[in-house]
Amino acid sequence: MAYFFGGVTTNSVSTLFSSVSTKNNSMSGLTSMMSDYYSIRSGSYKKLLNAYYNAYGDEKSDSKSDKNKISSNLVSKDSATKLSSIKSESSKLSNVATDLVATGKDSIFKKVESVDKDGKKIESYDTNKIYEAVNKFVNSYNQTIDEAEGSNVRTISNSRDNMITRTKYNEKLLKSVGITVNSDNSLSINEKDFKSANMSTVKSLFNTVGSYGYSVATQASSMNASASYEATKANTYTSNGLYSASYTSGSLYNSIF
């Protein structure tokens, strides 16, 4: 059954969640992925979450099961501490992945001019700069999937699973540029192997629309939006009886009583 509120239906939310998953290489898939990514980055994704849960929380129902569902929507299934960590790490991953995807003058893969041993001018990739950026990606990726492990929030766990699935799908290509997918789903990078690899292959992995790096940026942004929303529901009381929301103590409790 679909619930309607403010022009938003539960089906539309379900569609949004399911669309932020691993896309195929078809043009329609890339277009959808771009739409997902920019809607998340612009804040539309979070607004849709808020619209859904706020309206659903106000639904009137005489059914005990429906009331339980509404109640569960108002309280996060993860602790405020865990959500804060997930939010922080997913934000870092989204930023480093987005830096890798950048094109034009801001592109890490922009070729630089140098002079070879014969005095001839040549253009080549700055492998040191690219390595530093990809190494940051690897470290941030590992931190994010580690923090998100065991999350009880479906959208967060789905984003984590999608990252891991996409990583495994590109395992051979990653290996060819010195990046290993470990048994615990983490990544490791060998600096020597990476710098001697074909940088065009590295670019295809991290710097094109629909690439591995692009898909991870999308999933990280999705995870961050979900963690940000869930954090608003992870409210507690301090030892002094003050109401605390997302680590920000306030006087809401005192103002009521």
C-alpha cells in the first residue's frame, strides 16, 4: 500500500532508495546515477527522507502493528555515537572520491609538461599526485565500511553492501594498478606497483562518469544523508535531565516541564 503526503508516496521513497545501487554501464544507468548523485549532494535526498518520515509519523491508525511501525520510525536503530562516526567517515570518502572524479583544470589526472633526458618536452600524468589522492581514497574507504559495519539502518547497510559489491566487481582491474581487495573487504595499495601501473587504467577506474570511483562517491553521499537523518532521531537525555539531540544539549526538556 502506498501512503500519500505532500506529493510524496512511500513508493517514491522506495524507488529512490533502490535507485542508489550499483548501476550497469548503459547510458540510461549512467543518467540515473548522475541524477541520484546530484540530488544527494544538493540535499534533495535528505529533504525527501524528512518529508516521508515526518508525514508517516503523523499517520493515524487503529492497527497496533501500524502504530509500532510509526514508533520505530521515530527512533534510530543505531546509537548517536555510531551514526556520528558513520556520518564523519562517509563525508570524508565522498569528498576524496569526488576529488578523483573532478575534470578539467581541477582534475588530478590533468597531464603536466616535463622535459625528458634528451631535453624533449613531454606531457605525462603526475603519478605522485595521483597516488596521494588514491591512497586517501583507500584509507577513507576502509574507515567508512568499518564504521558502517553492523549498522541496523537499512539504507546505511545497503550503501555499504553496494560499495563492497562494486569493489569486488572491479577487483581484477584494481589489482592491475596495485590495489588489492582483502578478505575482510578492505583495500590495500602498493605504492611501487601503483606508480608503475598504466595511469590511463587508473583514470578509467576513478575519473569517469559511471566509474568505480564515481559509484563509491554516490554510495558514500547516500550513506552520509541517511546517517545525518538518523542522527536527528538518536536523541537522549543527559545525566542532568537535559534533552540532547545529536550531541547538542538544549533546554527542550526544561521548557516543557
